[in-house]
Amino acid sequence: MPPTIGGPTSLPARFLRTNSGPLDQRPLEQRPDVLVYSSAPLTEPLEVTGPLSLVLHAASSAPDTDFVAKLCDVAPDGSVGLVAGGGMNGSHRRSMTEPEALDAGTVTDLAFDLHFTSWVFPAGHRVRLAVSNACWPMIWPTPHRMTLSLAVGENGSSLLLPVIPHEERPAPAFPPPAKHERAPGVASEDRVVPIDWVLRRTGGRAIAGWSGDWASEFPWGRTRGTEELRFEVADDDPASATAWGEAITEVNLPGRALRWRGVTELSGDETTFRYRYTRELWSNEELVRTRTWEERIPRDHQ
């Protein structure tokens, strides 16, 4: 399975400008490297409330492998809504503080939660479980390409749903948010969250990123800022995944302009993560101070 499985469909909808509900998972599930298991259409509503637990009987060809699972609601029109999900690094199957590599090719029991949900699958809908080895860019990819296999059937992998009796219930009433009163002379423009993700795939590489800005007016001056974040990974070389981010904050005062700039760079190889962060302070377009922090961190089965 390649490391580029994921994209914006893997991110919470609240962070995305163009979506207010469950994101349609079809762009992800239509990839041949995602394992998908669906129930027959339901003859009556199925109500699920509580923690979701999953046990995978799985084998991977790589010693370091992430396992990602998503519970989805498949509508009669084919749209696929994300209900809940979770993941586990296979090296953490026994301990998160003392990780150990998988025995490549050997079936291993992996138990983890898909968090908590309260959801009604309507009659005519199907319950779906999708399993993959990546959730990029939410989760940094493991450094190996791999082949995944799952044991299914009577003694195979299992998903436990906390089903409760379904009945019609009144929707909760939420009071409107309190009106926010701004102080005299204060105004702001916030355009960072929600964000517009841009995903581009070309030549076996995937690049995902976003950018945003904000500004505020005060009686004493104006502040503004920009933020940008970019992730990149190649299907044939997941160990070389990178992330780059820049944040700039400007404060404009009478007779003086200050600017803080921070740049984060993350990269790595099969054994090591590399971290580099540079911070700059400018005053009236003159560099006042700069400092760079660098560190190499062992991957330790991550």
C-alpha cells in the first residue's frame, strides 16, 4: 500500500471551508489499495452509541506499519459518510513506550478503538469498514512500502458496534451563541480556519497544503498574519516524506513596523527524523535577530 492514501477526506470537516458534515469517502475508497468491507442494505435503522472497538488479524510485509480503520455510512446513492475512525502503529501493539517491530508476513492481533460515536444508520443504508496503512497527511507515513493482508470470516478480524434500541427522540435544543461585542476601535478579519486544502498528485508524488491569513485593527495600530503548511510524499519512497510551514505576524505601529517570521522544516529517512526551525524578528525591514534550532531524532519504529 502506498503512503499517499488519505488527503483532505482524512481530516475533520470542521477544519475545511467547503464541508459542514461527514466528508464523502469515495475518492479514498475507490483506490485499489484500500480494503473495504460492507454489510448488506439494512432492513431497519441501526443505532450505534458508545465506544467502537476493532480487532484486526493482519499481516504486513513491512516491520513498521500503521493500521487505519474507518467506520462509514453508505447511502443508497453510493455516497459514503465518515462516522468514526482510528488507527494504530503496529509497533505499539504491546506497548507505546517500548515499541517493537512487526514480524513481517506473520499474522498479528491488533486491537484498537475507533473512538466514540452516536449514529443512526437508516434503513436501506449499509455499514462499511475501510482499512488501509496510511492516513496522510494527518499521520506521518511509515518509511516502507508494504503489502497488507487481513484474515476475515468466522475467526478473522472483527468490529464491535455498541448497538442500542432505535427510537425517535427529540433533537437537543442548543441556545444561540452569545453576541460578541467588540471594543471600540477594534475590528478583525479571520480567514485561517476553516481552511481550503489543495491536493495535487503527479508522477507518483502527492502534495497537500493550505494557506490563510488574518488581520486586526486596534486604536494603536494594525496586526496581520499569514500561515502556510505543505506536506509532500512519494509512493515509491515514503521515508523521504517532508513537511514545511511558515507563519508571519506583522504589527504596524505609528512610525514602526515589526515582523516575526517562523519557518518549520521536517524531513527524514528510514532511521531518522530531521527537524529545523528558524525564527526571525524584523523592525522597519531590518533584521534584528534570528535563530535556528536543529535536531535529529531516531524514528524508533515510527
